[in-house]
Amino acid sequence: MKTRTLYSLLLLCSISFVAFGQEQNSPPRLERLRPRLQELADAFPGALGVAVRDIKTGEEISINGDRPFPMASVYKIPIMVEVFRQIEAKKFSLDDRIEVGEEQRTLGSGVLTLLSNGLKPTIKDLITLMIVLSDNEATDILLKKAGAENVTAAMRSMGLNNIRVDRTTFELIRDYIGFMDESARGKTYKEIIAAPRTRQVTPEKQAEAEREFAKMMKDVSSPRDMALLLEKIYKGEAASKESCRMMMAILGQQMFNQRLPRYLPDSARMAHKTGTIGSTTNDAGIMFVRGNPIAIAVFTVDKRAARGEVEEQMGRLARVVYDFFDAVK
């Protein structure tokens, strides 16, 4: 009887050691995703960075994950975070109203510049417009109120050293235009709008301008830090839990879904923010796979393809990530 018991114990130990050895020698689960992500990154006509984080387990994988990329309008996520933090500090309120008019007009996306002067949206309205419709006028009002330096400082306080916010959307777009037309540098909104559009920009000049703009290293983030910020929002760590809950709800109302959500099944949810300027086409958010939150950030620059083609490739990449997690038991 003692011999049989001893044999059973030895067999159990040997099985445990074998299983332990297999677990120790096997690659981390997400590493199985790397070859496919690397293949997609290598096939991209330019530079692509991607970071994926399983928020439930803390596992992550990235390609060019620590490389800084221009955020374009994805930088509206860290701006939103700092606005909520200042609301919590009682510097202003979600219900405060701000009258908008000619002095707030700006360039690029959004609807406020199309509406009549005298409109008085609340701070909450402006945050929603900034994220859901990527409204640049709402963004600049909020950024001037919060302070770009404070947004960057908030990122540093969370250990996100690769995220920095430097300019309003007007300044950002003016800098971009300035590389193609030197006469636009330092001009006001009215001066840029009033300037005659007689000069044709050659494809070579535009490509050069986009390269120089990308080198400025302002308003940049690494894919990995953006995925970490999204995780902190989801977990209620970027601000108070209630503020983070509201941020997630706003991100979940995103109207531009032709990039990362492009090929996700109808049952999938994604809370995210896109970004576009020149050769930069970005998207970052939290994808829910059978209810499990997966943070994903995809940044691109120096593309040599139509934007629709880039969006197509981003959609395929997101579906690869979705299918990977959907298959994991």
C-alpha cells in the first residue's frame, strides 16, 4: 500500500514538472499574434506602429510600439482626460456654457465652424463634439481652457512619457500648410482663409511637406503609450471612476468607423478615436471581444497609398486581432 502511494506521488510530481516545464518554455500567448502583425506592418506602404493590450490579463504586444508618431486627432483623447481632471479639481464644470463665435473659428474637421455665432454649448457638449465628430473648434476651446502643458504633465504623471500635446488644431494645421506654402506661416485664421489659392502644390512638394511635418515631434505618441492610456481610462485610473465611465461612453459614440471597426462583426463594440492629417492616418480605442476589453492603437505615417487603402489595411489588422482573441478559450 505504501509502495503504491509513493508511486502515485512520484507520478503526480513528474506530471507537474513536465507541465511546468512546458508552460515555462512556451512563448507568451500574445506572441502567437506577432508573425501576423509583423506581416501586416511589413506590407504597409510606409511606417506602421501597433500596440495591443489585453486589459484583463495585462499582456501586451507591439510592432514599433515605442516609436513616436504624430497623433493627429487621436490627441483629443489625452485632451479629454485632462479636461475631466480639471473638472474634478473644480476649475470649471461640465455644465458651464461657452459662447462661440468668429474668434473661435479654426481649420479642419467639425460642425461648429458651420454654425451661427452666439451658440452656447456646455463643456460636456464640447467634449462630445471633440471626440464623436472630431470637431476642431470644440477641441481648441477646450485645449485653451485646459492648457497644452497641463495635458502633457497629466500624461507624465501617469508614466506616459511618449505622449505630448503642444498645439491647438489651428496651429497644428497651420504648421502643416506652412510646409507647402511658406506664406501661411504665422498667419491668422482669417488671413489663411482669405489668401488666394492660385499656387498648385506638386505631389513632390506635398510629400516633402509631410515628411518635414512628421519630423517636428510635436503632438506625438507611441502606440504603446496610447494603448496604456486607453487601459487607464477603462480601468478608472486616468481620472475618477465616474469621469472615466463618461469618457468611455463618449468614445463609444464615435461616428467615424471606417478604420479599426471596419470589418468587425456587428456584435462587436469599439470605443475609439480616429486621427488624420497629411500622410498620417490613425485610430485607437478599446475593442470588446465577447465582452473582454482589448486596447489597440494603430498609427501610420509616410503613406504612399490612397487613404481608403490605408483604412482598408487598418480594418484587416483589427479583424486579425479580433479573431485571435475570439478564438482564445
